[in-house]
Amino acid sequence: VAVLLTGMGSDGARGLQTLRAAGARTLAEHEESCVVYGMPHAAIKLGVVEQVVPLDQMPQAILKALVILFSATAMVRFEPPLGDAKELPMRF
């Protein structure tokens, strides 16, 4: 989960773009709660933000994104061990 908060410039937006391309869930702070809206705005313009969230709601949004991410990962990538579970590690 990648979160972009208040700030200037576009370096954070480019970083968020890289993380999104790697499969991260992406959140950016809403304009109304930002001190400086430059970086979240740049990420939104790049199209790499999945959800725009006011700062006071960010903790809940992060937890929700983690639950979704881990649920999807567990369903898609879970491989039960073959043979003796003591010998083969489980892979997630």
C-alpha cells in the first residue's frame, strides 16, 4: 500500500507510479486536507491514484486497502504444500 500525502513537486507522484505498476494499492490525500496539494495533484493527473482520501480518514483507508490486498494475494497466490508440510515451506 502506497500513500501520498501533502507536498510539492512530482517526485512522489513518479514514485507512486512505479509502485502502482508493481501492484501496490495507491492512496493520495484529498485537496481539502492538504497543506500543499502539488504532489497528490500530480499523482492524480498521472492516473496512478486509486483512492483520494481526506487525512482524517487515511488510517481506515489504509487498513481497508491492506485487507483487500492480502485477501486477493492469499486467494490468487496460495499454494498448499505437497507431501510432508514439515519439509516444504508454505509460499504466499
